[in-house]
Amino acid sequence: MLRAKAESAGRVVVEVNARHTSQRCAACGHVAEENRPTQAEFCCVMCGHTADADENAAVNILRTGLARQAEAQAA
């Protein structure tokens, strides 16, 4: 359903594995369970970056999707 809606709106769908995106720091890339002290909070134990957990994960998913899209276009 999502793919059909996106295509009808002229959008591209890029599938991304969301594994660890909520634990990966969008600033330095460090992945650790401890980066998520609460459900809603993200605080990197490596660099100290803080953010809303959902926003941090969304940035990671976006970056991964854009990289995959660039790889597909280069091939």
C-alpha cells in the first residue's frame, strides 16, 4: 500500500533495514544500547549528542535511504 501511494504521488520508495537506527548516533555513528536511556530520549555515550529518539532514528534512516538511492543510480 505504501509503495502504491508513493508511486502515485511521484515519490520513490527506498527500502531501509531499520536495525540499530534507534541506537546509532546521528552525529558520530556510535551504536550502543546505552544511547537510549529512555524510550523517548537519545544520548550518545561516546560524543554526548542528545536528541529526541525518534528524530535521531529518522535522520539515520534518511541517510541510509539516500545512500542506497545514490548507489542504485550510480550502478
